[in-house]
Amino acid sequence: MKKAGLRPGWRGEWFQPVALVGVETLPGVAISATSPGGEVPLTWLTDVAGQTQRQRAEVEFEGEAVFVGHGITAPEFGWDDWRGLEAKGKVCLMLANEPQTGADAKFFDGPALTYYGRWTYKFEQAARKGCAAALLVHTDASAGYGWSVVRNSWGREEAQTKLAEGAEGLAFAGWVSREAAGRLFELDGRGLPQVMATAGNRGFRGYAMRFRMKGRVPSRIRQISARNVVGMVEGTDAALARQAVVFSAHADHLGVDAAAGGDGIFNGAVDNATGVAVLLEMARAWAAIPRKPARTAIFLATAAEEAGLKGAEAYVAQPGVALAQTVLNLNFDSFFPAGRVKDVILDRAERTTLWPHVERVVARYGMVVKPEPRPGAGSYFRSDHFAFAKAGVPAFSVKLGTEFLANAENRLALVREYGAKRYHQPSDEFDPSWDFAGLEDVARLGIEIGLAAANNPPGVKWVPQVSGKRPAAKSKKGAGKGR
Ligand SMILES: [Zn+2]
């Protein structure tokens, strides 16, 4: 970034510390339900998987079980599973995903997954309601993936954002398998299918169940120091230079795992060295613009995106430029270098006041905007821009489509091969045969969209959502793959 002509972008520094805590549940964990009929123990990794959020080596909980449906409070959809329920100190059981919407685009966004359907939201909401512990009921259909995925990603160390002084967190946040949930709901005298059907009905309210749950959760705890790299180019307008456009790309990957094959190094060449390359090239170009833009530009290479947007969340919690003065976040995550394409995906750009500018820029490059191909998978919630969006800042990612301008069939095959075999594997490695022309297009689009935001006098705002009026694609819902 220094070579690209930037200046330190975070409070006079290049590096922003990102304090994480590694939490790994130890095999001595014991979680069970107790009812007048006796005790029902849950078998670790077969029936239940998860972590404590308290970041302590020994945690215990005990409380009445409550069933909170989907665990959602969504006033805009007239939905509140928690209405009238006292959840403080209780063990809260919830379903994955969101109420199924059928064709109604006004209800939970139709086929697109809303943030309410993400497991992250459910645990946040359970913590806000004061639950002692929260358990999500897994089914293949509602999660969008099998129990083996839960078991793999929740049965190992989790990197959590270090708790603030005095903050508490859930004693346990995790998943129960469909079979185990079936046994629990039997204790309450209802079958799981019946419970799931009821929870999807309008007017559903959470209720206390006829059993209690308790747990002892021993964990291995370690402190992890990660860091974001932040550079900036100051704006030139006396008033607007206090405001910023943030360009971001995550610089982390999954580390090293000797059991994963090869040298075990997760290089992340596509995911996300390509995004970081685009970020650095945009930084270089931006710093070289003779007539500097009005607003300040921040170039943010985040840590720990793969651990759940932790670096981006750390930036949002302590930004280089105040969030109220941050007009836009443009994020760059993974571009398969197989040549130029005609289509670009800018999911939710259409919900910002920048949209007319974005459309013009894309048209000028002879490209077309395509809707997100799988809105039901919730990919919008799974890259760094979402940390900004959640805090109210207009934010979206620039992604390439797969309409290749030349040699389309072969190139599409390469993209598919990457998705099936190399994504999140040590084999995501540099290949000298790659064609980076598509990345050049991404960088040019990024600069031009960023310029529009940096020079547009009123800045950028989210526009109130007009349900059913944006580009729509059909897709089956799933709560998003893995973690
Ligand atoms: Zn990525």
C-alpha cells in the first residue's frame, strides 16, 4: 500500500489490531435434557455441536427449555417469535432458516434469504433476549447442508471476536441434529414435523417446554492477534474530505491443515489473493489520479473474513473514518481468472441511491448486470461488505459472472472445477495459465463506481425496499453453506 502511494489509513497506522479468541469445545462436554421422565443426554458431535461464547475454559448452564420458532423479531414482516416470552436465563431452541414464503415477495423477501434466516442473527437475538444457551435444530432442508457440515465446522476451534470488558455472551451456542431434536420434542409431547409446521404459521409465539436443559462445557481457549491493513488517499474537497469510500478485500484464508492434503497450506490464490490484487491495483490507480476525488478513499485488507467477517467487524466497530461519514463500502472477494466476461453481479447495489451511476458505468464497459444467481443461499451475508451493511452503510460486492466472451465452454468448466475441487482447499493455488483480463475489468468498474460515490455531492443512501421490484432469480432457500 505504501508503494501504491497510500498513507496509513487507520488512526495514523497501517495496521489495525483484530483481537480474537480461539474457542474449542473439549470432548468432556456434557449437554442433556431433564424431565420428570428422566435424563436425555446428547452425544457430542452426533447429536450436538457448538461452542461457548463466554471465552472461558469452564462454563456451565441450566435452565428451562423454551421453543422460539425461528427466533425472529421482524417488525417489517409483522413477525415476532419472542412476543410475550420470558427467555432470560433459559435454554432457547430455535429452527434454522426463516418462515417459508411461497410466492409472496412481500413476506421475508420471497425466495431470497433475509438476514433473519442466518444462524448468526439467531444467536445474536438469543443473546439480546438474555438466553443462557441457544440451540438450532438442524434439518438438511432448512440448513441447506447436511449434519456432516455442521459437525465439521462446529466441532473444531472457532475464532470469536474478543468479548468487551463485562460482556457475557451465550454459555453455549450450537446445533442439535434432527434426530436429537426429535427426542427433545418428544419430551414435550409433540413431534418435530408438527412443531415445524406450527412455527411457520402467522401468529406463532414461542412457549416454555416441559423439560429443562443443562450443560457443562469445557473449552480450550487461546488469544489470537490478527490485523487489518489499512491505507488511504485523502479527499480534496474541504467539506467532503471528512467522508470516505471504503474499498475492501479479505487477505486471510484458512491457515494450514496437514490433514487436508498436499503441503496443507490454504494459499487462497483465487479466494482471495485475486481480490487483494484488485484492491492494490485500484489503490495504485486512485493515488495516481491527477485531480483527486472529493471524498477520502480507504483501502482495507481485512483479517479473519473466513472466520466470520471478524476483521471487517473490527473495522466497523472502530473505523478509520466514522461510519456516519462513510458513504459506501465496495468489496472484492474471489475472481476466477479465466478471461473476460460480459456479466457482473452487484447484489443490492440496486437498493442504493448510487444505482443509476452504477448502471451507467457498467453499460459504458459494454457489460450487463445479472441478478445474484442463488439469492436463497444468502451469499450477501457472507462476505465483508455485510459487516458495513449491518451497521447501516450502503455496501455491496463487485462479482464477475460466467458469460465468457471467448472459449466459453472450456472456461466455464474451469470455474466449475474450481468450485467443486479447489474452493476452500489447499489446491486453491496460482496457475500460470490464468488469464487476468477479467480482473482488469473488475478494477476499472470498482474505480469508476468508487469515483461516482466519492464525487457525488449527496453521497450514497440505502433506498427503502420496494418488494418484488428488483432483479429476481428463482432459488431454493438454504441458510448458507457451512460457517
Ligand atoms: Zn473469500
